[in-house]
Amino acid sequence: MTTLKKSLPRIFRFSQSPSLSIVLLVIGLLITVIFVAIAIFAPVMQSWGWLQNPLESLSNPRLQPPSGEHWFGTTSEGYDVFSRTVFGSQAALQVVLMATVLSLIVGVPLGMVSGYLGGRVDQVLLFLMDAIYTLPRLLLSMTLAFVVGRGVFNAAIAVSIPYIAKYYRVVRNHTASVKNEVFIEAAQAMGASTGRVLWRYLFLNVIQNVPVLFTLNAADAILTLSGLGFLGLGLPEDTPEWGRSLKDALSDLQLDLNPVTGEEGTFWWTTLFPGLALTLMVVGLSLLGEGLSELIDPRSRKENQ
């Protein structure tokens, strides 16, 4: 039975004896796919009449609790919480995907060049990246947001800079250890150029942990973007965004009665649903990253064999 199990492809061995890494991976992937689908099809749902215009407020009652007409209720300004929460996922995915890709494009090549060349180039880059890495991410992104201004691409730049150092450190350390392997020395002896060695022989060997770092950084970037939105930075004011929704909801929490109807009560829905969406998406990406981390780690892989 043991021999048969070892002869099966690894994917079938996982399915026969599911480990914690598979459970985390499946749950995280499911949550992430749901949010991606919601973000992609949000305009379609609006065109079908399933969603209101997230910028429409004048025609809606203010601070109406969840109902059949407004599933997540309305805000004190009359915005539909459900539509703004759905379109908030679209803004989050756009900015976070652009930010993580930008940090990946910059951090990975710098890490490979620094780890392979060493010397003065490595010292300068290591000093710069360590300086970026030691700064609080939200503070650095907030400062950059002041400089570059508001907008989707500008917010992506402000969010991406702190994560370049993460990719750099991981790739640089891996490159420094791999460059002394026999196959690298053989390529150098055969006259391969630096660019060819980096791309042909080093690249696939040093990016093994990048997918894990990508998902974990994406989860952290969503929190950073929400922090910028809560502070009134990053995206324009008319763009639905979870951090901005939470900031606007603070005034609703301080109200003791509805300014329109005069009814007393707590207006919990304006805070709950954007905060819940933010939490679920961060948890989904974090679980996806943890699952990938355990699968890629050799010790976890050995346990599943």
C-alpha cells in the first residue's frame, strides 16, 4: 500500500490524505476567487439592475437599515452600502494587483543582480533596501501618497514601494547561495554572459518563494490601501473604497438617532459590511499564502509523501 501511494502523483496523494496546507489553500483560494468574481462582474450586475450606482445618494433614504430594497442598508449621506461594498472590492483588487506586480517587477531583478554581482553594487542596494524595510509601511505609503497624489496608479505606486524591499531581500539571499552551485560555475566557464546566467540559470531557481510572498504581500497591501483610504489619501473621494467607507461610518456611529426620522438606535450596518469584506479578503489571501508556503516548503512536502 505504501509503495502504491508513493507511485501516485503528488496531487493524488494530497487528495487521499488532505493536510492542513491543502485545507488552507482551498479555503483561501475559494474566498479569493469569490472576491475576484465580484470585482469583475460588479459593472455587469449594475447593468442588470442588481446593484445601484455606488455614487447615487440623492434618491435613497438616509440611514435605512438592511432591507429588501437596500440589502446592506444606506449611509447618512444616502449611499447604498451593498453597492459601495461590492465596488470597493474592485478598487482594492485593481490597486493591490498593480502594486504587487510593480514591486515584483522591481524587487526581483534588483535582488538577482545584487546577490549575483556582490561587491559595491550589493552593498549600496542592500543599504537602500534595508532603509526602506525598516520604515513603517503605512507611514512610508502615506508619505508617498502625499507626493504622488490621488488616483489608482498613484495609489499603487505609494503602496508598492515598501514591498520592493521584501522581494529584494528574499531573492537576493537565495541568489547569493545559488550562484556558487556547480551548474552556475559551469555556465560561467562556458562563457555565458551575466544576463544569460541571471535569466537562464538563476531566475527559475530563486523565484520559488515569490508566489507565497506575492499573496501575503497582497493581503498586507489591502490593509495598507484601506489605511490610506481611512486617512483620506490614495484614491479619489468619489471612488468606493473600504477604508474610506469605514472613515465615513465613524460619523454614523456617533449618532444617537436618525436625523431624518428621529428614531433612536445604533447604525451598525455602515461599519459592519465594509469591515467584514475587508477582513474576509485579507483572511482569504493570507490563507492562500500560508497554504502555498506549506506546500512549497520541502519539509511540508516530505510529510505529504
